[in-house]
Amino acid sequence: MMDWTAIALSANLALVTMLVLLPLAIAAARWLAVTPFRGKPWIEGLLALPLVLPPTVIGYYLLIAMGAHSPLGRWFEAVAGQTLAFSFSGLVVASVVFNIPFAVQPVQRAFEAISPEIREAAQCCGLTFWQAFRKIELPLAWPGILSAAVLTFAHTLGEFGVVLMVGGNIPGETKTVAIAIYDKTQSFDTASAGAMALLLLLISLVTIAVSYGLVDRLMRKRRAS
Amino acid sequence: MTLRLDLHHGGPPLDFRADLPKGVITALVGPSGSGKTSILRAVAGLLRLKRARIAMGDEVWDDGRLHLRARHRPIGFVPQHYGLFPHMTALGNVETALTHLPAKERRARAESCIALAHVAGLETRYPRELSGGQRQRVALARAIARDPRLLLLDEPFSAVDRSTRKRLYLELRRLHEQLHTTILLVTHDLDEAAQLASHLCLIRHGRLLQQGPTAEVMARPRCEEAARLLDIPNVFEGEIEEGDPAGPFLLWGPHRLRTTGQRPEETGSRQRWAVLPTNVLLARTDKPWGSHLENPVPALVEDVVLMGGDAVVWVRPRGLPEERVQMRLPARAVRRYSVVSGTEVTMCLRAADIVLLRESRP
């Protein structure tokens, strides 16, 4: 009834996406939070695009970018001996791209909320950039990073359009739980579709609610100061 | 070892040059937007200016090419809102400034700084659990932890109530007596500067108007802008009459006032001058003789306002219907000599108290 392969694949994809994306998102968010420069709205707009574009549009461009005729596609084929499109690696690349706003924005807001006085105090305390980042900024931005991780995870579990465009429907390789639900519905297996849909709903609800609760508790502790 | 500053910046304009004495508290005083915080941040190494030279004794911190980073300067910095790390306890905050020490020595050093700043017993509290005054003390403890040669304080008393502020003044003076660190204090509050600093720099529009020992600057502004900044209401214009061996005389309407001291050279015969309200004396009607009768000017009392033990009295000097002079007298003198509006009095301006002002540069 349950397509456990698809469920495991989705969980795996969500985890890998989160692990790949978070460090990149933290670096980009920190940079955007503290660096004023011309054209910043364009960079921020570019990173927010996945929020507003239809998944098919993102999927289409990703497919072109990963295709055997693109430099990325050719390079990947030369290194890995398989095409990037319609593979698990391709799905990871696509997931990372369409999750960028979900990961970058909460972290950027968190870094922006750290007052410049605190950063300057850290410098005057003799801390190097990395010491200040590790001891002061990262712990203070932690609620934002947690939000980003959870949103990325939950959003990857539920993504459908981009995955279908880039990955197709290969069991064990690119068939995620969202696509499995679609499949079951198409073949009138509503019992299986319903069970998996409920599972996905519950997982998403629990992760988001727990993370909101955690973030809220962290923030309330901070806000008093 | 003096702190030598030469700072220039286009916009907002900054054109500041000063030598600050070692081991004393120097106050940078000016209205908001005068550039005093920029100066402090430049000294801290947090702000890089187009043209700057900052040297502590022979040690150059900034000279156009070289720019020593904040973390390499022997400074302690207390920002306006203290910049405490909210996720660390008071002790953690102070220990964070001690990464240059071996880990096992940090605790003892942090605890001794906390004791010096009068916050012993609050080591395990987080900033949110501290009052404004306690936060300021923790920030001070953190700033002195690295044994800085220069302590930079940016309006450190602006966020606490009046009674706490007075206590913190005392504590800062005591701390300074113990450490003898050179302190640079930014404030817009003249009273605060007068109580804490023995050296004063007056700043306006990014430019140094005057610097020197606090009492001297406060009593003898050099130019009209400085007088206004020091909140001296009595600024007038007269005419200089030279050639008298008794000193230059100031012709002020029908009055001829003897003055002492140097006359600023660039003015013509017109001369702006000032006198502090506390230096305008009232001739006693019961003792119409004595040295206090220097430069007597008859005047008409226009208004009297009692403020605590003091009285602020406005008088109109005879023959000068446009001018009003403010006096500050003890309230009991006002009562004893029945100074009420409408009475005729004689005010006296001692020659040494008449301050001849330079023209303010535009």
C-alpha cells in the first residue's frame, strides 16, 4: 500500500538537500545581511524567484541546464558517467535551487537582526572574524538557521512539479513520495494515495509546528534583553 | 603618551585634529550629528576614513595606508547600547574579551574585572536579567578586561535613569583613579562632561571648536559658536578702544568696560564678547564699595525666576534697550536685596570675567 521506496527516497532527498544548501545559504545570507551594495535588490530578487515562478518554469530551465548539450550536463556526464537529468544527483541540484529562498531568507533576517553594535563589540573584544562568527553570530542566528533547515526539509518532501520535470518517474532513483501519490491517484488506488498523503501531511505539520515552537522559545528568551 | 588625532572625511564632513593628554578623561562634546561618534569609531578602528592619522605615542594605528584593525588596537569600547552578547552571561561576556589569555586564566581575570565594575554577584545573569545600570557596568567590565591603554565610551549614560547615572559617574571616576587609563568619552551633556572629564573638546559640524582643561573651556569660550554650545546666553557686541595703559576697554552702548587678556587679532573695532550668568554680580545696596564694583552697569530688572536654591534674573542695561543680560544668583540674595521686576540695580562685570570672542568661521 505504502510506497516505502518513494518515502525513503523523499526523506533522503530532503536530508541531502538540507545538508548541501544550509552552508551555502548561511554564507549568502550573512553576506546579504551586512553588505550594502548597488544591485542588491536584483540579487535578492533572483534568489527569491523560486517563490513566484511556476515549478514548470524552474523545472524547464533546470532541465535545459542539466541536459547533455549544456556545459554542466557534459561535465557531469564526463565525471560521473551518467546524465544529470533524470538522476538522483539531478534531483538534489534541482531541490537545492528551488529551496534557495526558503533557506536564505530566514537566515538573512536572523543575521540582520543582530545589531551592528554587537558585531563591533566582538571586534573590540579582540575576536577574529571566524571567532566572532562562531561564538557570537552563529548562536544568535540559530533560530533563523533552524527555520531554514525545517522549511527546506518540509518543502523538499512536498515538491512535485520541479521533481517531475527534472527527475521523471524512475522508481528508487527519482520517484519521490509526491510523485508516487500522483501515480496512485492516476491509477485509482485512492487508498494508497490517501495513506501517503496523510503521512506527508503529518510529517510536514509536525516538523513545522515543532520548529515554530522551538524558534518561538528561543526568540522569547532573547527578546527580553 | 598622547593620543594624536588628525581626521578628515568628505561627507558627513569631519575635520578634526587634537592631541589628547594621557591618563585623563577627555570628553568630546557636541550636538547630535556633530561627528563625535564618528571620531570615536575611527579611533576604535571601526570606521575607516578617507584621510586619517591616529597615533598613540609612537604607535601609529592609522595613516592612510596602514589601518590597524579594531581587534589589534589596545582599546576598550563601550557602545551606546553596550553591545552585550545576549546569549552569554555577564561572566561569559567578559571572558569573551579574554581570548588572548590561556583558558584557565580567563575566569579569574573576568571575575576581577566584574568586581572592579561593581557587578560581583551577577556573573551568572544574562543581559536581559540585568538593569540598565548593571548592563553598563558589565559592558565596562568587558571593556577593561583586555587592560586597554585607551577606553572609549560612547554616550554610556544615556540609557539609564538620573539617579543611576549619578552613581555611575562616581564609579567611573573611582575606576579611573584605580586604572589611570586614558578615557575618551563622547557625550552631548555638558554637565556630564563637567563632572567627569578634566579635558574637554567642543565639536560642531565635524570641526574642533575648542579644547583644553574643562574648567577653562567652560569659563572662557574662544568663539561665539563655542559660547553657544556651552549654553552661555550673554553674548553681546561692543567696540574696542585701545591705547589706554589700563588695558583695552570695551565700549558697550554708553558703558565703558575694562577688560583683561588678549584680544583676538582678526576682528576689526567691533568685538563680540560674552560673560557667564554666574559671573554677572549684583552690587550690594548695603555695601556700595569694594572690588566687586568693577565695571558697574546700572540696569532694570525685567524678570526673576526662582529655581531651587538659585534665581535666574534678566536685566536690561541702561542705555541698551535691545540687550538683556542673564544673571544667576543665590535665591537668598534675591530675597535679601528685594530683587523684583521693575527695580533698579547695579550689576558688575569683573574685567577678568569678560571673554572677548573670536569671530566664528562660517
